[in-house]
Amino acid sequence: MEQQRGFATRAIHGARFHGPGKGQPIVFPLFQTASFAFASAEEQAEVGGGREAGFAYSRVNNPTTDAFHRVLADLEGGAAALSFASGIAAIHAAMVAVVGAGEHIVATQQVYGGTYNLLSRTLPRFGITHTFADATDPAAIARAMRPQTKLVWAETFCNPGMAVPDLRALAAVAHTHGALLAVDNTFATPYLARPLAEGADIVVHSATKYIGGHGDLLAGALVSSAELVRRALVICVDAGGCAAPLEAWLALRGLKTLALRMERHCASALALAHLLAEHPGVARVHYPGLASHPQHELAAARYGGCGGVLSFEVHDGKAGAYRVIDKLRLALRASSLGDADTLVCHPATVSHRRLTRVDREAAGIPDGMVRVSVGLEDVADILEDFRQALE
């Protein structure tokens, strides 16, 4: 049996287009079309009805998006994948493909702000309830489970405080109670973590972030079993939240350099975390690569690195955080992450502004917290920028 090739090799060579004739494109083509034509009405009916392989309408499938699905599923170790117009569209599809009216979700209390909004503002209108609990404590997740619980929701590295749940333990809790475990792997990417191998049933991504890597696309993705992806496709088709062919093409481009970029992001983030941890102007640093982090040993044992995002707390609350953010000269004030540029934001008033103060405190998001997505600039320049901002 041929040995499986490495991650970077599969990311680079996973999508190949084999057209007629000699001379094949190295870069998978962009099929920038809404629909496809057929030789006959019968042929159109067979393909459109799913009885024969082919492409009819890009809201359902497209050669470029299908290529992205194949590569991402392979890298995550899943049976199938599906892409969406945004990360939150993927999160929505993952949830409602599993949970219906009268049913319940247990979610990590330290969660992406968009996920919080979906759980707290939109899904309750459709009879879906939720409970937030500390995902770093499997016993707390177990206590939050109900007979109606169908899904446990976690993040590989929680946003923005960088807590690291034990996914194997959470999978055991979920499965014991007849529920599934879904994991948002946006911060870690499949290069650093593969939640399906840890026992998770569903993985989602905001492909806008590290998968794209350049801040020039908006997309989401879901990886799971073929059956669950089929159920998510129904949601995607009915709600119209599909990824455009151009976004899938850009995501395929991003995957080719994901391994290199994540190595650089991780190395620079660790260097910045050490600088911040030693600075008197910083009260606390949240980064799993530091030995002081409560889940440092878990992250070191399970994952290939600790990612490019960290957060830190400064003195004097919001005013102190704003002063540091405003003094940065290289880092850009932006709400996204995973770009080549270093980006910073104030979670309490930007990414997690809709959380109640009680929920922000439970999630460990104080007013003095700053979130940093460490970019690909020269690390010396990144360190100098934060050093001068903290003076």
C-alpha cells in the first residue's frame, strides 16, 4: 500500500483538473458560472435530479467548489465537506442539520461572538435552546446536558481567551448522552488539529481566516460524515448560503500555503506572548504555548502548535486597552484574524460586544483584554510595535 503523503503535499496536489487533450492546468480552474447547459431535456432532468453525476446549478455544486471540498475533507480526515458563503453560515448549517425545534445545544461559554448571537438571538425563535458551560471542564458539560440535548459545541482554541478543551473527553460526554460533538477549528486549522480524530463528529471553519489566509475572501466550510454533509447541503440549498466559485478557488489557493503560514504564525505568536508576559504593563497573557497557560500540556500533547492568535490583559480596563491599541503603528485595528497582516481588536466592544456583561465575565473577557492575530511580518517588527505601544 502506498504511504499517505504529507499534509503540505496533499494540500498542494489535492486538486487537479483532468481535461481533454494534452497539457493540464497546474492551478485548478475557476468555473465562474451560475449554471450549466445540457444536450437534452432528459439529460438536464437526470443531472438536476441527482440521478446522474454532473453539474446543473452552482448553488448546489460546481467543479471548483467540489475540488475545495475534496481537499479540505482529506486534510481534516473526514468523509465529505461542504462550503458556505461565510463561517457563520457553516455554523448555522451544522447546528440545524442536527438540532430541531424543542431540542437543546450545550456550547462552550468562551465562544465566537457570532456563534453566541446565533444561539442567543436567532435559534430560540425556532424553538432551539442552549446552555453555556465551561468546555475545559467535562464535568460542567455533563451537568449541562439534558434529555433534549443533541449537540455539544466547542472550539479547538476558544475565542478570544484561548482556552483549550479536551476534545476526547467532550466527545465521550456527548456520545454518552446520545449527542454529537461539533468543533470550530478555525483558530487551529487542520494543520495543527484534526478534531475528527479526537472523536468529534463535525468540524467547521471560517475559511475567511487561516484557510484563505490573505483577508480577500469570505467563506465557511463543514467537514463530517457523508450523511451529515448531505443533511447540511439541504440547509445550504434551501437557505442559499453556498460559497461562490471564486471564494472556493481562493480557498484552494490558500490551502497550498497553509502549512508554511501556520508555522510562521505560531512562531511569531509565541515570541510575542513571551514579550508580553515579561512586560510590566501587561497583567496577563492568554496563549497555550506559554507554560503558564492552564492547558499548556494538553495543547502540547494533542496539537501541532498553538496557533497565531493570543490575547492579553492590560491595566486600567477599557481605557488602558484602547490606549495600547491606538498606539500600535504596524498592527491594524480590524475584527477579523488569520491574515498576513497583524490584526488587533478589543473583544468586549468588537467581536463579543453583544454578550451580556454576565456572559462576558463567565467567558473570561474583561474590559482590559486585547486580541491579537499575529501576522506574517518580520517578527522583530511585530515585537517592536507592541513594545513601543506598551511604553
